[in-house]
Amino acid sequence: RATKVNTSKLLAFNSPNMLPLAEIGINIEENDHLFRPPPRGAFRLRTEMDTRLITMRLVPGFDDTMIIQMISAARGTHLKGLILQLYGTGNLPSLKNDLITCLKEATEAGVCVVVATQCHTGSVLLGHYATGQALKHAGVVSAGDMTLEATTTKLGYLLGRQDLTMNEIRDLMTVDIRGELTPDDRMPPPPLASTYQKALAKKNRSRIF
């Protein structure tokens, strides 16, 4: 959940999408609801990581022809995972159909394509806008509110397990395994959500407790 936000100050790390586990003042105030339940089974450690993945941060005005060539070249070296840092809730410019086609071909070829947000806070909401819908139909999965560090580590871990199909890996990327992301049913309503949608989300969250 933590990421480095400053190169020189002592307060160099922050967890932008999660409250601190505790705050120290005159007293130590613990956020008990954030604590993970104790494990119920034997401790197991998996050390295999598949590092055949790349991360790309897109900027406004980019030449998608160059990116398509990079992805095609990477697929030739057995690329297994591609993480794209996109704008806001996970958006591309609306006229990048060739890039979306390239991503669809990559997912069909067995590459797990994950969309993360460039923002420090908030979450990817694929399907909230037209370009997000197109990415979703291309087989791209959301990183939710995971940090880039968590997204790359989780993808490398799942790819390295060797006992999961690519569809299972895609599904697990959106599942909270070790507290690395906020489940969908505990996320705030999306921006510009209707009053009905907000009330429905509030009702669903109340069922959890």
C-alpha cells in the first residue's frame, strides 16, 4: 500500500489510498478495522516470480505507433504481463483504436494486460467512460487502487505460480489477496454517479458489517 513520495524528507513514504494502521501522539490510536485477521493455516512461502513484464506510462500526445511496435517486439521475447499507467480512472484518448486492437491481440496471445492509474489517490474504473469500456472488451483488467509497486509485485507473483491459468490470473488481479487493494463493494461511488447509484452503493456496503 505504501509508495515513496519524496526523495529527501524523512516522511518519504505514504499510503495514499489507505489510512495508517496507527497514529502516535500522546496516545497510540490504532485503526483496528484495517488489521488483517490472523492466519489459520501453516505459513507458506512462494519464491517464484515471473519477471517477464513491463510497465508503460502514457503521456498526452504520445505516438501510439511506437507503443504498438514496442508491445509487438516484447511479445517476441515471451512477454507475459503488461501494465499501463493511464489517465484518471483508466482512460485513453478516444482515437487510439489501433492501440486498443493491439492490446486485444496481446490478451488473446496470453499476455495479462493491466491498467493502473497515474493518480496518487483514487481507483481505476474501467467501463465508466467509453474508452474504458473498449479496454474492458479488449480483455484488459483493472488494477483498482493498487500502487504501481503492488501491481507489478502481484502480477509477477501470480505469473510465477505456474498453477494458474491466464484467466485465473486476470480474475485474481482484481481480488484482494493480502490487503493490497480495496474491494469493489467498499469503494466510494464513481464520480458523477447518480443519487440512485450512491444509495445503492451505500446499501451494499452496509451489508458487509
